[in-house]
Amino acid sequence: MRAQVLVAVASRHGGTWGIGEVVSATLAEAGHGVDLLAPEDVADVGPYGAVVLGSAVYLAHWLPAARDLAERHADALRERPVWLLSSGLATQPAAAANSPHELAALRERLGARGHRSFRGRLDRRVLTFAERAVIAGGRAREGDHRDLAAVAEWARGIAATLADEAVHRPADGGTGTRADGRALLALGRPGRI
Ligand SMILES: Cc1cc2nc3c(=O)[nH]c(=O)nc-3n(C[C@H](O)[C@H](O)[C@H](O)COP(=O)(O)O)c2cc1C
């Protein structure tokens, strides 16, 4: 069954946006409707049956735009299936370096189905002076470390989950809820189970 999915991704230098593009293309290939937006451009999550929210990691935090979206729409996000993604430099030895501090609280608050960290991309030429200074002493390895095949595989799992779930849009067009309180996915064809 087809869901309308919002993919909202915060990116400073385009690497994470590229990951969002792969997620979007994969969901679309699987037959879902997809909008790929920067978090600051999302006015309403109401039209979406599911949301993938992600951010690049800077200084162990998600970018403010992604955190703001989660904050502004926390209640609506809790009512629909949500997956989170982060993109950072997996070349750092500690897995925790890729795991933004706020992630655990965010997962809990949004009732997210999952969170996945993907390796990112570092091109010193596009960094600001301040960013270069920050990473100067670190062990960050230049280059594109993104595993886009792994991103697509993750997104195929989401697509399959959405397709499998018992979903419908109530005849009155409102958002249905399951017995466990979570929202049902809205389908393009009203009234169909
Ligand atoms: C100044 C700076 C700080 C960074 N801090 C972190 C960090 O704390 N943890 C991490 O995993 N990656 C960190 N990175 C790596 C970025 O997350 C990585 O380059 C990412 O792919 C950037 O995504 P974007 O191109 O979408 O902005 C940092 C990169 C820069 C330039």
C-alpha cells in the first residue's frame, strides 16, 4: 500500500542531503509518494503518513533546523511512524562520536521506530574558516565516505514496513488511530483498508 512520506534532512554542505535523496528515490521506487524538504521548509507534517527525519552531525549535535522541526511538530510526529538518520564521520574511532547527544531523548520523545547513523563526507575546500579550525586537530579523513547502497537498503526496509502495515484513511478524511494509539497511515484512496 502506498504512503505519502516526508523526508526532511538538515545538511550544511550537501552530503546529508544526498543521503536524503537516496532515501527519497528508494521510497518512490517502491511506490510511495515522497516529499524531500529541508526541515525549515516544513510547515506541517499533517499530510504525511510517515516521516524520515535526519541531520548531519556537527560537534556531536544535530543541526538546529532538524532539532527545531522535531520540537515544533513533536505531537504530530508521535502520531505517525518516524525514522531518524544521522550522518557524521564514521572514521572517528568511537561509535559515540557519530551519535548526537540529543538522539536518545529525541527517539523517546517522537516514539521513533529507529535511528541509523551513516558515514558522511568531508571536503575541506567547502568548509568555512571556523569549521576548518574545528577539525584541524582532529583525525577526520577527507573524502566521501557515504555508503549509498547501505542507505538504499535501509530505505527499502522502511518502504516494505510501510507497505506491510494495515493502513487506511477513515471515510471522514481524519487521521485514524490503532488500538495501540499510534496513527494509521493515510492512503491515497480514502476508505480502502
Ligand atoms: C566543523 C565540523 C564538525 C564536525 N563534527 C562532527 C561530529 O561531532 N561528529 C561526527 O560524527 N561528524 C562530525 N563532522 C563530520 C560531518 O558530520 C560530516 O562531514 C557530514 O557528512 C557533513 O554533512 P553535510 O555535508 O550534510 O553538512 C564534523 C564536520 C565538521 C566540518
